[in-house]
Amino acid sequence: MKQKNMLTWAISAIVYLGLVIGGYSIYASLNSNNDHSDTHTAKTKGAEDKESINEQSHIDNHTSKKSDGKDSGQSDHKAHSESEVVTNIKYKEGLITIDVKDKNQNSPNLEISHEKIMHLIFVSADLENYYHLHPEEKGNGVYTLKFDLPDNSYKAFVDIKPKNLAYQVSPVGLRVGKSHSEHKENPLKVDTNLTKTINEKTVELTTTELGINKAVTLSFDTKGITPEPYLGALGHVVILDDKGEKFVHVHPTSEEKALFETKFDKPGIYKVWGEFKIDGKVNSYPFVIEVK
């Protein structure tokens, strides 16, 4: 009888131990699944947070700037959101007509920038021909100028400062005559000699290191000749990438020297036009540089 009771107790103990071990295994398995689920949720949330931050950064980086009437000295034409101003350009029989309207088809008020209400840049498809013009206001958002453009395909850049409206300069295509050449990536050759002579006046360009997302100083040596004031400054600089898409209009940072400061946000080959008035004539000096 005593042996039978001991056997019964042993069997009960074994069964109890088995139940304990089995229960613990199930608990551990469930806890592990919960931990995995929590980890996955945390990772997903982290990825969503990161995506949200990146998206917000993208939005912040594309926020349009509105003119407050102050002249910054440089047209900042990094990627912005859509402009609140639209420019339409026509050319017929030597007359350039630019129609400037906001989204409600009203004519916006424009701020004066370097003595002019509008700076109009024409560049030919091969980035060879360059014209810096200043149309005059005719009323109701219309600006005109008589100027004979040689037959070619052009991109026009209307550089204006609408008051209290977002605006970015974008290229506007224009064909004159029967030319059918297209704007495309141009095989520009980087200048090995940054000294140019136009109308017997020589200008030499030197730069600080041409890197991206850093201040770059462009220094123009006019060889002992002080340029005459031109549009309220010692000179002007326009920069385009080799696709004729990226536009930057830079004004000097000094009233005594032809020093210009800008930034490049992408590596590539760029064409630079430095404009200086010497002996009563404005010369545009072209240079091709590479930003690495």
C-alpha cells in the first residue's frame, strides 16, 4: 500500500512538472512574439518618422521666397515651390513682349532691382549668344522692348521681384526665324585660360575652390581699370548650367572690387558671364568652369 502511494505521488509530480515546463514554454513563445511585434512596430514607426522628416525637409527646401522689397544682391534660384507669377514672352518683328500675371490674372507690383524693374536674359541654344536686356512697363502687366534677335532658338529668363508674391526664374523657350536647334546638354569645354579680352579690354577670373554647397568667391581682375557703375553696381554676373536650366544672377559683394559670392548645389559644368562697363561700353566676358 505504501509503495502504491509513493508511485501515485511520483506520477503526479512528473505530470505537474510537465505542466509547469509546458506552460513556461508557451508563455516564453508568446512573449517572444510580442517582443518581435513591438520591435517591428518601433522600426516601422521610426521609418515613418524618418520619411516624414525627409518629406518635411523636402517641403522646407522648396518653399518659395517672397520679395519684401529688400535687394539681397543675388537672385536665389534654387529649387522652390511653384511660382505665384507667370511670365509669357512673345517676339515679333523686332518687338519683345512680356506679359506678367499672378494666378488671378492680375498684374503684380514689381520691385526695382539694381535700377531696373525687369532684367531679361536671352541665351541661345548653344549657350554662345548672350543678351542682358531691360524691357519697360507699358501697363496692365505688359513690358516691351524693341530689339533685333538673330534667328536662333533661345531660352529667356525673366528676372523680377514681385512684391509679396513667390517667384522663381524659370527658362522660357523662344524660337526666332527658321532655326530649329534645341536646348540640350551642351558639350562645353572647361576653360584652361580664364583671361578674356573683348573690345581691347581684358578681364581675368580667379575663384576660390569650386565645391558644392559652400561659399564660392568669383574675383574679376580688370587689369588696373576700375569699371564704371553699371545698374547700381560695379558689375553683374549670370551663371547657367550646361543644360541652360539652372539660372543664377549674382551682384558684387564689394563697392570697390569686382568680387562676387555664390553657391553651387550640384557638381557640373557651368558658364559664367561677367558684365562690366568700361569706357562707356558694357562687355560680357564668358567663362566655362567646372564644379566638382
